[in-house]
Amino acid sequence: MAYHTDLAGTRHVFSDLKALLAAATPLRSGDVLAGIAATSAESRIAARYALADLPLATFLHDLVIPYENDEVSRLIIDSHDAAAFAPLAALTVGAFRDWLLAADGAAIAAAAPGLTPEMVAGVSKLMRNQDLVVVAAKLRVVTSFRNSLGLAGRLSSRLQPNHPTDDPAGIAASILDGLLLGSGDACIGINPASDSLASTATLLAMLDDIRLRLAIPTQSCVLAHVTTSIALIGRGAPVDLVFQSVAGTQGANHGFGIDLALLAEAAAAAQSLGRGSIGDNAFYVETGQGSALSAGAHHGVDQQTLECRAYGVARRFQPLLVNSVVGFIGPEYLYDGKQILRAALEDHCCGKLLGLPMGVDICYTNHAEADQDDIDSIMTLAGVAGVNFIMGVPGSDDIMLNYQSTSFHDVLYLRETLGLRPAPEFEDWLLASGITDSAGHIAATPLALALPALLDG
């Protein structure tokens, strides 16, 4: 059905719900590339007026991608919790925004099972950056495997020791660097240059050996395709977390070589190992605005709404970590620092509204109109908003994936400036290992304590 509103004497008509959502979205290059962005600032404001007056319950029967055509749409509708939604059922999208700003974190968390991805995408389009920070900061989503992530007053990091040839010595050196600077409590996660079974198995064994030798209360992950992880689980490899990138449409997920049934098989396989010591959240999910458009499977839906639908997929599998790799796909989708900032705050807030343990890889490709000053601004706002984790990359420069992210020192900056600490079990290990002092500061000379234990043999 069409939606319309009158603004300054002009009637603005939007052909359907996906057109309304696209027109209401803050400007970003991906929607321009797709030909669905608002054609003027006036049209964008008109769409927001129409969206604000839209009953929230509309999203349960007017679907941006038809139920019969897409398994992600079916998952969203079939898993909707009507009882959790009931207190909000009479609200418009605009009134829902007002409710989110006034409600406490417990009330918002209780409503999460009743919210669809399209609902949270819609309300986010009416929110200023400040609103996104305020709402997200109320929400704590706690998960656990060998440590507890997402607790109030905590900021974790994924230690990302990538190497362009998967050289074990180079990876070990980066791991040592990160551990000595307090990174790695979210996980130690390698993006492998090769997705082969043999190479992935070698990296998994190395990570597990380091973890066991140093008794580190964290979890490891080699970010191979989910089918590789399933095969290695079958061979007895030490798989802590199963990884997969996911998207918000069936077609885009097909481009990743996955469907919901395969993800369910992987989740069950990971949990069957029972490798978590204090919890069983054993899935690591990554997403990114623009993935469905780049796969030619966006169905005319704006990239931010599709990103939220990817969170609907992630929610099904109770992940330990969800990571929006916010600027990785490139300026074709998020053109500059301003667009990357907005997307980062949207992704974090919307994921938390859906009950997910959100982290953000605050990053940009080298041909984007962005630099490290943008990274500093984004990560500071993400820290204030209560992000669960960020990346720890040696020198901020990933030499395998060839993009710019956040460094081990950036993690320390956020913790020091905002009064945040690592996951409690990891914090205790840092102190016991002599890496930090009793005040949580990095010790002056921890190298002599940690180096022999890590590199011996």
C-alpha cells in the first residue's frame, strides 16, 4: 500500500513501505547507488513525518520482502513474540521513539522479543545521533563462554592478529603484542588468508595451545566459512566459536553460501563440544550495511533496514558476539566519516534493541573519505553508548584485509577515558600475569614475564 503526507503544501507519496523507509533514511551512498534514496531533503523530511505517524503494528502485516519469497521474512514473522509486543502495540513509530527515550533498560529489554528488525530500523530513522547513544547506553546484553561479556562498566576487544600468508610466527607475534596491551577478552580471532581445512586446523591448534599454555580465560575463533568449521568439528578440531557473516535477505545469504538450516546445524555442532567453561554462547556473527546490495539481493530495500534484518538472523542463534564491520565494504555504501559514524551508531543501537551483544569494527577502506580522526570520534561515541567490544588490530592497520580499524592502544584509550575495564575473568588474568597493575594500568615491563611462556617451544 502507498503512504503519503503533506508538507508545506506539497503532497509526498511513497509507493510502499520499503519506499517510505528508504526515503526516511539519512543520506548514504549505498541507497543512492541503489536508486532508492530520497531525491531531496524535503522528501526525506516528508517521509519521516509519514513514518512517525505509522502504527508500529503495520510492520507485522506489510512486509518489505514478502513472506512467501524469503526465509528471513518468515523467520522474523514466525518468531515474533506477541506477548512482549502487546504493551507497545498501540504506539506509532514516533510514539515508540518517545517511549524508548523515556523507558529504562529493563523495560526495553523485556520488549525486545516483540520487536521486529523493521520496527527498530524504522524508529532509528527518526532518531538523532544523540538519541541512538542514549537508548543504546541503557541496554546491557550479557553473554558468556569462558568469560562474561557485555557487563556494565566493561569494554572488551577482539584481538585480530591477521597475517597475509597465515604465518604462525607472525600471528603469534601479533597475539603477544595484543595480550601485553590488554586486548583479547572478546576473543582472539583470525581472519584466515586461506579457508582450507588444513590451514584452518593449524591455526585453531595454535590458538588453543597458546590459550592453554597461558591459561587465558578467553575464546578463540578462526573466521573460516561455517562449512569449514562444521567439517573440522567433525574431525575433533578445537573449535571454540563458529563464525559466519550473515545478511538480511535469503538471496544475500545464498551469496555467502548459507541458509538458516546450515546456520542451525553449525550452532548445534559448536554447542555439542561443550568447550565453554561458564556459558554456551558459541556463535560469532558479522554483518555490514551494503552486503545485500553488493550481492544484488536487496529487493529495493534500504541497506540499514536490511542490516537490521541480518540481526534478526543473528538473534535466532544466541551468539556470543555480533560485530557490525561498519565501514569495510567501502565508500560505495558509506561514503565518508559522517556516514560511517551514523551507521555505527544505528547498528549498535538497533542490534541492542533486538537483544544482541553488539560490537563494532570501527573501520574504513583506504579509498573512503575518512581517516583516523573519524575513527577516534566514532569509537568514543560507541564507547559512551556502551558498545560490548571493538577491534584490537596491530597499529590499526590490518595487513591481510587491507583496511584501517582500531588498535590495541585505542582500546586502552577508551577504557582509561571512560572508566571501563575488561571482562572480569580476563581482568583477573591480566593482573595475575603481571600485565596490569592493581589499578588496571599496563605494567611498565610485562614483556619479561609473558614472552618466555608464549614463545617457549
